[in-house]
Amino acid sequence: MALPVITIDGPAGAGKSTVAKRVATSLGLTYLDTGAMYRAVTLLAQRTGVDVNDDLLLKRLAEDISLKLTGGRVYLNGEDVSEDIRKPEVSDKVSFVARQRSVREIMTKLQREMASNGGVVLDGRDMGSVVFPSADYKIFLTASVEERARRRHAELEQKGIIVSFDEVKHNIIARDKIDSEREVAPLRVPEGAYILDTTGLTIDEVVQEIVRKCRID
Ligand code: DC
């Protein structure tokens, strides 16, 4: 088999990025965080005063953007924005940007280019359903809302970003709703995906299970 494409989709806080990173390392593949791409467009919109609901202006921004995901960092027009794109003000607005059809079309094209040689693990919401429907392995990670909020809260705290647990939980519920109800590429379980509920599982257990799945099939 040529170098595989592995997609990992699921709701906010299901542990996708941590798991996808580790799966990529275990299998010697490259990890691509596609949520970071939508976050970078959102950050640029905020910095330039573009309304996150303005499809036309967002399209212009996204068309001209230079995005690089390399070495675990995210570069927006050459600037390392890895920390800025995780801030609550971006998290609060990113779902609005991600529901715009034109932005999704541009990001989908970029994602396909980035994965054109295979050998990648991509995490997102529509990787297995829309962007790579014929991926070699499709995983759908999920967990209870409480558990996802707990993980996100701990992750933010570790980065020194102070927000209340309720605020994080509220953000996750709100994003789930927008991500699953949007018209274009809504969050759903891709056809043929392996569904893994990670509630109560450790990261090691989840990683091992996915690596096993991708090696055996
Ligand atoms: O995974 P994350 O929290 O960094 O994702 C940020 C937002 O981007 C999330 O609200 C949904 C959206 N997203 C998307 O619509 N499609 C993707 N492939 C990845 C993320």
C-alpha cells in the first residue's frame, strides 16, 4: 500500500489532536491539525476587523492566506500563531468561520494538497466524510460532554489560559451545535469509520487501539 491517509474526526475536546499526534509518531507519519487552519483564518479575520459571518470578505481573506503546518507549529503569513489561535476569543468564533462554504472549499483544497503524497494523519470534523472519503483508515473519536469539557479545561489551564469550567463546557456545547447543524460538511460519523468512545479511557489506551486497528486491517 502507498503511504496511508488516516482521518480522525469527532467533536470538540474528544482528544483528537493529542491522539492524532501520537498515532502519527507511532506510525512514522505526519500529523496535520485541520482545526488549526480554521482557527488561523478566524484569527486573521479578528485582526483585520472582518465579520465572521461575512462569507465574501472571509473568502478573500482565505484565498490570499499563506498557511503552514510544520513541526507542530502553525504559521499564518509567515508568523507563528500557534499560541494565539488557541485563545478563547478565537475558540468562541471559529465555528462561525468554519460554517462558511467558501472558506471550507479553500481549506478542503489546501488539505488535499497537503496530503497528496499520503503518509498523513489528519484530525478535524469532515476529514473522513468530505475531504478524504476514501481514506485508508477513518476513525471517529467521541466522549461525553463533561469529560470533553474537563480535558479542554485542563489543557487550557496548563497553557496558563484561565477560564471557568462552565465557560469551557458552554463553548463546547455551543460549538458542537454549530458544527453539527451547519449546512456545509456538518460534523457526522463518516461512512465506514471506526467509532471509539474515549470516555474513561487513557490517551495511551486510545492511541494503542487506533495503532492496532491501522496495522491489522
Ligand atoms: O478541532 P478544533 O477545536 O481546533 O477546531 C476548531 C473549529 O474548526 C471547530 O469549531 C470546527 C472547525 N473545524 C471544521 O469545521 N472542520 C475541520 N476539518 C476542523 C475543524
